[in-house]
Amino acid sequence: MPTPKTVLALRHLAFEDLGLLRPVLEARGFGRFLTLDAGVDELRDVDLDAVDLLVVLGGPIGAYDDALYPYLKDELALIQRRLAARRPLLGICLGAQLMARALGAPVRPMAHGRKEIGFAPLTLTEAGRDSALAPLALGQPVLHWHGDQFEIPAGCASLATTPLCPHQAFAVEHSALGLQFHLESDPARLEQWLIGHAGELAQARIPLDALRRDAITHGPALQAALGEVMDRWMAGWPGPA
């Protein structure tokens, strides 16, 4: 029997975890799931050689907020180690912003303090249509939930865009993928997000009923799309994965 593959998730909020990504990975041979909590667990001595996939998850802090959250420096160092090793790395929302910053690209608040929160489709670029994101080319709405944005790192291509945010995804060769949006959010647990981000939602005047309705409407298709995206991405991983 083959040895189960290992996923290490770097988490910033208890309710923003792997979500739908976990069963998708379980169906693809991953059987060992580890979690480190940013700001709580030590990151400097993590054995990344024992990790088949590193996932850096989302959160409400800024990727540039080192002065307020000093442990971000350790996160950036961990990400840089993973990138240098050219081993599979997935960044989601804040995770993608940290990836961009680790590669030297700026991350900043969106213009005029805007927030992009809710379900909406992506427009894939030419590079995006030829990437792991190709299953999203037909206009499947995905969950957006952010107020910061990244620039595309040197040597990478922008894979997707929306009217509010010009860069929604990028890849580093075939081993690293940064997604500003959420494919992993579980509609059955949306209320945890609505409670945990209540202040942000109220400030941005986001209608909760619309989020609830759209989560139910788009949830099944999103889970299927997540599986297709992961299959395409994993097919390009270098070496054993």
C-alpha cells in the first residue's frame, strides 16, 4: 500500500481551514493532514521535506503588516524556502498575497478602501486559459473575500482578473499556485465566516442573505471545479507528488 501523502496547512483563523479542499485531496491520495496556526506554532524549524503539499490559507490581516504581526516574517521565510525547493505550494487569499510578497511583488489595499466580497466569475487571461484554472473559464462564480491585492511577481503571468481586482491568480512554474479567491470555502459552514467577519461585512454593507443564497446555489459546482483545478495542477507537479 502506498504511503499516504502529507498536507501541511498554515492557518490564520480557525474557521478558514482547508474546507472543501480536504475531501478533494483525500480522494487523490493525501491521508496525513497537519495544521500549524500562525502566531502560535513555531515555523522556523518545520521540516518541509516531509510535506508533499504546503497550503497557506487566508485571514484578515495584511501581508505587509510585519510591525503588527511579527510572525509574518517567519511565514515569509517558510514560503521562500518552499519556493526555492520547487515543491508544491498553494496560497489562498492572504496566502497568495504572502507568496507574492515572498517573490518581491508589492501587496497593498485596494483603491478607495474597496472590498471584493461575494460570488462572481473570473475572466481568465490567455495564460489562465492554458493553466490549472481552465475549468473556471466558462464563468463559474467563485467566492471573493478580500480588501488587499497583489501585483504579479516578476517572471509570472496573471491568470485571472475581475472588474474590481486586476490580478486574481498567478503560478510559479508548475509547483506553486496563488489564488486571491476561494474555491475551498464550504457552503455548509458559511455561517462561521459570517460570524467571524461580522465587523467587516457590516462596514462594507454586504447583504448576508445574498451570500447565503449564492453559497447554496454555487456550492456543488464549486466543489466539482475545485477537483478539476487540482487535477490539472497536480498533473504538472515536478517529480513525485
